[in-house]
Amino acid sequence: MDVIKMENVTRFYQVGQIETPALRGVDLAIEDGEFSAVVGPSGSGKTTLLQLMGCLDKPTGGKVFIKGEDVTQLNANQRADLRKETIGFIFQFFALIPGLTAYENVEMPLLLSGAKREDRRERVQELLEAVGLSDRAHHRPDQMSGGEQQRVAIARALSTRPAVVLADEPTANLDGDTGRQVMEIMERLNKETGTTFFFATHDPRVLPFVHRTIVLRDGQVAENSKHPDQDN
Amino acid sequence: MLRLWRIAIRDLVRNKRRSGLTLIAIALGLALVIALHALEIGAMEGSIDNNIRVQSGHVQMRADSYEEDKVSLKWEDLLEDSQLLVSQAMSLPQVQGAAPVLWASGILSTVEDATGVRVYGIDPQAETSATFREDLEGDFLKPDDRGGVLISKRLANNLELAIGNKISLLINTSGEQPDETTFTIRGLYDTGLPAFDELTVFLPLAKAQTFTQVGDRASAVVVLLHEQDDADVVAAALNTPGLTVKTWRDLNQLMLQTMESSMGILYFFYLIILAIVAVVVSNTLLMSVFERTREMGILAALGLKGRQIMTMFMLESAILGALGVLIGVILGSLGTYYLATVGIHIGDMASEVSADMSYGETMYASFQWSATAILSVVCWVITMLASLYPAWFATRKEPIDALRAF
């Protein structure tokens, strides 16, 4: 089953008097449990694609389905609910809430979805352990390295057991080893939990991990290839 | 809602400096308003108390035709049987003291100087005269003293007079004939009310009556009560045909009205102070919204809705407002306590402020729970109103714009 499906999606940005196309008729489907990436040069529309998939933005034309539901028809509140229940985000700049500890950051989506105190604690501990940060639970973002922060972000993205995790350049601000380590963690979580991961990246370090690479050029899908050496 | 509470509290705790500054603004603003209000109420209550003490009493009985402004000495304007009225009043359990008084206007002259005065004939032994014995220098008047007068320290100072000096009093008698007599200063009184002291000289009632040729008539019978609130009951009990019975409220009407209108101006001041607090709160929250744009984007990406973001900000200011009000009430009460015990010395300004107002030389504050409660609620509501715009503004950001703002 497709977790995300896009049909002839376009997105134009109005910059002053000029309309700039970011996406021009994208057809794409992401299957449940996939671990794949969209790549392309800067300005090719990767981030826009991810934002549309994540219901952070609405397309100018075309349709986006998440778990079969047409999300282009939803209002802001409904989209917020959908994000809360179905989608986890990982951003390039880690995007942890400053001042809150690792524990509290991971707990935040659970707080928002109204999970019970006991359940929250159990889940947060489980996730921090999964990303190897049990001992850093009470550190704030400014007390952690970039890699650690990104691992907290992964834990947070997974906290509500979303159907899909969307990650925008998750390794861009990390050095070689750390980037690889972060990818390994996500790969493992993908296998263990079956959560779909979809990346937007131009980092070649990501590619060996993914099962499928979609190349975006000038707002259109230029290539869509499964990796023969991957088992998905 | 509970979740938003937790998030709001977390935000406040982690932004200690910002929360602290806002708290200080709310607390200081409210404390200032509470202390100002208490001082004003205290000054006004004090002023009325003073006036009751030295002038009006709690209840006054007068002849129907007596007009306060004219200080008439015509027989028909005076009370015929004042002693009977006094004993009537004294028979009531609420009454602390009652005595006849006689008022006349005159001119006090020394060898070098002269000034207009009000001649106040009192029963020296009456309870109602006790207040003039306080802070007395020299001797008080005796009932049968025919040549003694009491003037204030202030007047003595102005006219360079001392105990034992002679002064001459010129008055218009009941028959509209001027009469002049020389008196010896027996003592110097001090009520602490400059406006009263500068104008008033005391004679024993008997001497005042013969001097003004009114027989044994009196301008009024002044009644003091144990409890101010009993004035209406006592006034009703003393009401007889041919008499006008007035309570301290009637007698201080002008003062009460002046006070009410000056309270109006003060409320306006309070609003200005609280508006400044509102601007500070609004500004701090708006800064906080700008500062947390990216954070709002993250929270929105995590599924927080616009109205939840708004609620979160409102909750933050509700908590800040409540804490600020609490601290403000404590600070304001401490300030009021200081002003109520030590007071503010205004000295001679008291008589310059207004001759009609019996302001003492020191203003004392008077704490009122009801006013403090109302001001606190108003302050809290204003804080909430001030947070509306920033909170609304925070919801205007689309998550994607908010994330891009980084």
C-alpha cells in the first residue's frame, strides 16, 4: 500500500510579480515500509516536495494522498491533526526546542497527542535507548553535539509511531562518521519498526543506505530507480 | 488543555529572564496602583475623620433656619434649649458625647496685626472638646473663664504671639452691633490641621454667648458617636420638629463630592499605569513570539494547531499575570503598610492643597481588601488583553514560513 501518493502535483511560489515553479507535475508513490530518498541539486524542489508530503504546505495543483486520504482538501487544523498522528519530521538544522532537555523534546509530540504520563515515560526511554542517548536524556540541545541532537530529532520523529518519517537533509550538518551513524540508526529503526523513511538530500553518503532514489530536476522527476543491491 | 499548561509552564521556566522582567513590570505596576489608591483613600478617610473630630461631629442638631455659610447669630437661627438636646442625645447608647457650640466670625487684632478668625465657643469639659486638649501648650479653657482665649500654635506663630499675651477680638453681636473685648491667651492648641488652626480661636461657651449677646442659645449641638455607622440611626432618633438634624455625611457633602471626583481622576491615572504595564507585557510577548518563530514552526510541524498556539501564549500570560499580581499585591501591601504607619509628611502643603479639605500634616494610607482585589483582577485582565495580539500574531505564521525563518 502507498503511504504517500502524489498525482500531477505542481507548486508555484509567488515572488513579487514573478511566479516561480518549484514543482511541475510530479507523480510519485511511496510504499509502506520504504527507505528511500529524493535527490537533486539545490533549487530542484526537494524541500518543497517534502513539505507537501508532510502537509506543511498545499500544492498549487494536483493531489496528495496520505494513507489514501486526499490531504489537499483538508483545512489547517485537519492538516495539523494529520501531521500529529501520521507524520514525523527530521530537519536539517535538528530543530529541537531550545531550553528543553532531550527527554522533553522527545516527549513533546506525545504531550500534544495526549499520551498518559506513564506511557510517555516508557516511550521516551525506549526511543532514547534506541538512538543510544539514554545517558543524555537530561541534557539540553546546547549541551549536545550535532549528531546527538539529530538522534534526539529521530527519536522525537518516531515518538508517536507515525506512518512515515520525512527527513530533510538529515546528514547535511554532520561530519562523515556521525552522518553515517545517524543513517545506520534510521535504517535499523526502519527494519525493526517498519516505519517508512523518506529523505530529501544531496548528500552522497545517504545513497548507499536507501532502497530507491528519486532524482528531481527542475521540479520534475527525472529518474526513479530501485537499487538492485537493496532488499526492498 | 492540560498539555498546553505544561508546555506554557515549561516555556516560562526556561525563559527566566524574559519571564522575570515581565513579572517585575506587572508586579511593580500593580504595587504602585495599590499603594497610590491606599494613600488616596487614607488621605480622604483621614480628612473626613479630621473634619468630624474638630468640626462637624457625627451628628449635628441645628435650628431649622440656620444656614451653615452665614454663621448667623440671630436668635431665631439658634437653638434655644441646647442643654435639653444634649441630655436627649446623651441618653442614646450610641452617643459618646454631645455639647452645644457657638460659632461667630470676628477679627483678631494685636498691636501690630489683624486677621479674620472664626470664634468657636465650646464647652471646655465636654467630650467633644477633648480633641483640642491634645498637643496643648499652656492651659485649657475653664467653663467660667471670662477673659481667656485659646489660639493655635500656628496662628501664634504667624502673629508672633505667646501664652499670656493679650489680643483683641472684634465681633458682630447678635444685634448686628460690633463689640470688641480684650482676651488673654491661656494656651496654644494644635489639631494638626493647618487650614482649621489658622482660622479658629476658642472661647468658653458661656463667655462666647454673653460676648455675642445670644443669651444661652447655641449654633448647634455637636454629637460624637462610638460608631460612625450609627449616624443615621441617631439622627433619626433625635429628629424633632423645628430642628434640623444632620449626619457627618450631610455635613461633609462637599468634601465627599470633591473626593469622588478626585477618585475619578485617580482611576484614570491607574489606567495609564496599567496601560504601561500592558504595553510592556504585549511587547515582551511579541518579542517572545518573534524569538520563537522557528519553535512555533517546529511545534506546528509536530501537529500543534493555530488556536492551540494562541492558547499556549495566553496561558503563559495568564500564569505570568497571576504571579505578577500576587507579587504586586505583596509589594503593594508592604508599601501600603509603610505609608499607613510612617505616612508622608506634607506639612504646610496641607492647607495649601485646599482650605475646605481637612488634610493633616501627614498623609497616611489605608489598606482596603476590596479595592486591592478589584485592582488585582483589573490588572490581570489587562495583562490577558495585552497578550491577545501577540498570541494571535503567533498563529498567523504558517509552519512552513516559520521553519524557513531560521
